[in-house]
Amino acid sequence: MKGKHKIVISNNRLHYEFEIKRNITIIQGDSATGKTTLINMIRQENELGPSSGVNISCDVPCMVIEGRNWKVLLQTISNSIIFIDEGSAFINTEEFAGSLKESNNYYVLITRENLYNLPYSVEEIYGIHASGKYHDTRKVYQKMYQIYSPEERLPVKPETVLVEDSNSGFDFFDAVCKQNGKECISAGGKSNIKKKLAMMKDKQVCVIADGAAIGAEMRDLFILASKNLSINLYLPESFEWLILDSNVIADSEIRRILDHAEEYVESSQFFSWERFFTKLLVDKAQDTYLKYQKTKLNENYLNDKIKDQIIRSIKGVDFGA
């Protein structure tokens, strides 16, 4: 499944309205914010239909999966939006992650846990905001809001750049930092970012990581950055997205895809948008001098003209000396 889907769920008392555009959406928040009520309303409509008093408006089916038979149920559903409540312990398992990997469904997971087995986007972590109070006689309109901003406290001029991986992205930023007398360090994976930051006291640090897949790390990183103003987060979709966005590869289709990626990313083929952008860059650059591979950077990307064009497209970080 792909595309953006608007969902409206309502009864005579409550009205939820939101859009989702990726295979994994997370809803977090404290108790009494309407998360479980949302699940209950979908469950009631699934079980009772119109007699439930709940109306669901969406261009694809919306349903709840729960219980110990979740895997069997999941195998019978396709091209749907599946909601799962935080009481379902299986969402933390590798088995569940494996089931999602090639699924053609979208998933809305209501949980306060960090789901380290799943690559979800920083932009798709939401809370629920209500326009009224439950004891009022007015209808309550519930809307989702983004919890984390991928551009918080930007732009920044760091002393040290901490890059998530040790592949082409690190090769590029390491070369840029050396040219400008700055330090560049590889975290060796997103799960190591917190540990590396703990070793960088009293340094002005900018973390550069793939926003498309770092969702599970965001709570801890956000707390660290909130407590320490010398830590800043720059979270584009991915390094490959930065290259595509810079227009160093002359292809008119690339801009259309980047502007409406949800219309091109098929959930059964790409576990995260980061993987989609990697394939897109590899395909578009295949027969050019900018041929791309993720493990080691093509040195042509460090050509001054190409490198400077990519840097100019990065609005969140000033790499100047």
C-alpha cells in the first residue's frame, strides 16, 4: 500500500481526524488523552457496524488487531490500516517486526514504549490534542500533533559532528569537517548515538542521523538535547535524500518524487523511506559518474562543485570554519 490516507472516526460525542502517509505511525502520550478511546471506537465499528454508533470514513479499511492470534489475523488482511493498542505486548517482538517487513498494510501503533525493532520516522510520532473536555456537552474534536520536530534549534554551527553510520554519509561529512577544521565522529549505528554523546561533554555537537528510521531513539535523544543546549539534532530523511534534494543529479522526476514520496513508496517493498531513497539514488545515478553505493562514497561526490552543492542544500548545519 502507498499514498496518503485521511481517517475520520466519530460518534455523537467524539471526532478524530488525521492523515497517515507511511507504513508505521506511532501515537504516544499520557493516560486520558483519548488513545484507548480511539481503539475502542474502531473495535466497536468493526464488531457491530452501523449499530455501534461509530462512523469510520477512510478510502481503505481500518481495523484493530489484538490477542494471541494476531499473526494469524494479520495474514488475512491486506491493503488496510491496522491499529494496535499498547496493551498488545507482541508489538515489541522481533516476530511482529518481521511480519511488518513485507506487509502491504499501514500500521498505527499506540504505545509509550520505544519500539527498537521497527524503523519509524521522527516525523510520524504523534500525540493527541483535544479541543474540549470530556465533561463538557460540546462534541470533542481530537487531532494529532507531531511530538518531535526534525529541525529543533536549527541552524547550528557545531564544533563536532556526530554521524549515525560509518558508510558513505560519514565519508562525506568527515571530508567536509576536515576541510573546515572540525571533528567528525561515527556513532557506528543509531543505537550508539546516546553512548557517544555521553563522551562529548562541553562540546558543541550536531547529531546527523536518518530521520526516516530513528523514531525509536527520539525520546532519549530529545531529553538529552533538552537538558544540554550544546547538543543539536539534524534529522533529514537520510543522507541519500540529501543528495537527491541537492539536484546534483539532473533528473526532473526526482523532485516530483521527493515532494510526494508517499505516492511512490510501496510499503510491501520498503520497510522504511530511508531504504526507498537509497534505491532511488542508486537507480538514478547508475549510469553516471556519480554512481552511488552505500558502503563507500564515490569520490566524485567530494569534487568541490558537487560537494558544495550538497552542502548548500543542507539548511540546518553551518559547516564553515
